[in-house]
Amino acid sequence: MELVRYLLDLSGIGRDRVQLRWISAAEGQLFAKYVAEVTNITQELGPFDPKKFRLPLAAVEQTLNSTRIRWLLGLTKQITEQGNVYNEKLKDKDFKKLLQQATEEEYQKALIIEVLKQSPRSVREMAEKTGLPVYTVSLRLNELERCNQAGLKEYSGSTPIFMGM
Amino acid sequence: MKAGNIEMNKSFEPKILAFLCNWCAYAGADLAGVSRLQYPPAIRSIRVMCSGRVDPVYIIDGLKSGFDSVFVSG
């Protein structure tokens, strides 16, 4: 849940679009209060236009479906409470940091993949489309190339053009 | 047309997708209804058997299909 909100922040949609509340079966009043609260928050945020956020939404979805994030989330308990075979445990804070870093990288990769799905592009064009710095794009592109998810298509002049696989 | 738009903006009715746990929030919502508590009509609820059943991707799907926000409750 925290991760989804973090991702929504990353993608510029805003974490407040998702709200989590705990209510027991006996708390009708609380339910009414929370619904009013969530409605107010949403009203302040204004309408959400999914068309405008098509690219980030697709990338967020891809990130949440990525093997790396799924594994990390599934192993949370093991990593922070049980420890590995050497009895090494990560502190909650460190694990959170690790998870956020992994999520950010996966999100950037997902963005690049989504952009390359539209058409083959040069690094500079990708940076423009995704809003990421050129250096970050080339780092992630490198990783994608190693996993065979992107590759060199051709040279236009001396500029390499990449495509999705 | 223009006047209609302005009016729409003024009284913006948000559409909120709510995932309610069958055993907690859904029963809570039921109770709120039975005891005639007033609450905003903005939510569209989906009953799930447990709020742990809600996959993160569902939330994104909700936003994708045009809801203004998503409310998960258990």
C-alpha cells in the first residue's frame, strides 16, 4: 500500500488518490466519517484524467507487476525478521530504502519500455518523452539491453536508435 | 455548453472506487445504512472477502478506468 502511494508520487499522480482506512464491523459512524473525509480529499484534488496520465499509469502498472518488486514484497518478512542463511537481517528502514530504490529503477525502466512500444527512439527523445535525465535513461537502457528487453535498431547518422523487444 | 461545464466544475461530484472487506468495512457500511447515517454518495463499492485480496494492480486499474480516487478499507 505504501509502495503504491510512493509510486503514485513518483509518477506525478499524487499519493492522495489512494486512501486506506481501517474500520471494524461495528463502526458505522466511523465509516460515514471516513467516506466524507475521502470525498473531501478527492474534491480538493479535483477530477482525475486518466488520458493525461496514460503513460505513467501504464508504467506504474508494469512496475507493480514486475518480477523484482513482487519478489521483494513477498520476501519482506524473511528479509527483515528471519534473516538469510547467514542470519543477516535488514532493518525496516534499510529495507524500505532498498524497496524504494528498486521501485524507482523499475518504474524508470517501465517508462522507457512504454515509450519504446510506441516507436523506436534515440536516447535523447526517450529522455524528452519520459521526463527523465539523459544519463538515467542510458543507465536503464543498458539494463534493459542486458535483459533483452530493448535493443539497437539502427543508426541515424551517428545517433543510435533503440527499439523495444 | 460552456455554462454547463462551469456548473459541472462547481459541483464536482468525485467518483471514488471503494474496496470494502466483507467482514469489516462492508458490514460497517451496512450498519451506517441501517442506522441511517448520512454520508456522501461518491463511493462505488466493491465487496472483497478480505482487504488483503486487493492487489495493487486493481488500484491502478481503478484509476485507469476513470475513478478520481481509490479507497481501500478493511
